[in-house]
Amino acid sequence: MTTDRVHIVWDNSNIFVSGKKLCDRQEYRPGPFRIHFQHLIDLAADGRPIEQVFCVGSVPPPTDAVWGHIERLTGKKPELYERGAASGTEQAVDQALQTRMLRLGYDYDPPETIVLLSGDGRGFEEGIGFFADIRRLHRVGWNVEVLAWNDSVKREMRDWAESAGIFVPLDSFYSSVTYLETLRPVKALNLADRPRKSEV
């Protein structure tokens, strides 16, 4: 039996870069593309208490206001894993975060819910990476939810999340989790259409 608390694992680079590609295809006016981080976290949490947030990424870093929002929700500072594009440490940083994820399987009894903000399924065939590790957590009783852009999520990862847990296509919330600075404001976030366990 799981609790209602969620643990959010957020691959900021994957979410930003993939969202920017979608923006380039469907927006007809140039402008600095931005992720509305607070709405993104609220979409991930879906009104449930957040136990902790792990964030890995490089561009662009969320602001102090975002960390403050997370701290108000959780009472804790998020754990940050910074990728250095020029340092060659990206793989090591990802592995450190994945190790931290796997510890959840031992540290929390009963299991809870992990929400992955990433469509990155690299390494699954070799038994490594985010996709492989959320499947491991699922095998020991964790609920798993994946939030990603439709065009960038690994197909097998989406299919598995839809059958074993929950998949939330960020495309359905595009106008609420992104904005164009000075050109298009963010819309209010409406969670009514967010997929939930009772609906799958």
C-alpha cells in the first residue's frame, strides 16, 4: 500500500529543450521561451503533499522564487544536481541522481509515489537510466507517474507508464507550463484534465 506523498525527479534540461522544440513548431512569434516552473511543479504534485524534489539540469536554471515555492510546499530545500556542459560530468551527474532515486526504494516503507519529469529513456536496454530505475521502483511497490512532451518521450517509456502507472502529456498543458517572455503570458493551470490513477 502506498501513501499520497510524492517524490518529484525533474530533468530540467530535457523538459526545457523538448518544450523549446515544440514552441519553435507552433508559436508564430519569436520570443524567449520559458518554463513556468511553479506551474510545472504544481502539475506534478496534483494537490498532493510533496516529500522532496530532486532537480538535475543545466539550462536555464530555475530562479530563487521557484526554490522558495518548493520549500513552502515541502518544508525542505530541493536537491540539485548540476550538469556542466563543458565539464564532461553529465553522465556522472545523471548516475548520482539515479542512485538517489533507487535509495527511495529502501528508505520509504510503505512505498510512495515517484513523479518523473523527463522523457529520457536512454540506457533502458542496458538496464540503466531513468526509465530502468522507475521500473525498478515500481517492482517494489512504488506508484510511478511520468510527465513529458509527446514528441520527446521514449515510446516504450510512454507505453509502460500508461499501462503500469500514469503518463501526463505536457502538450496538454502547454499554455500553462510555458510562456514567451514579454509576448505570451502563462495561462492559469487547470488540473481537472490531468490523468489520475482512477482514470487509467
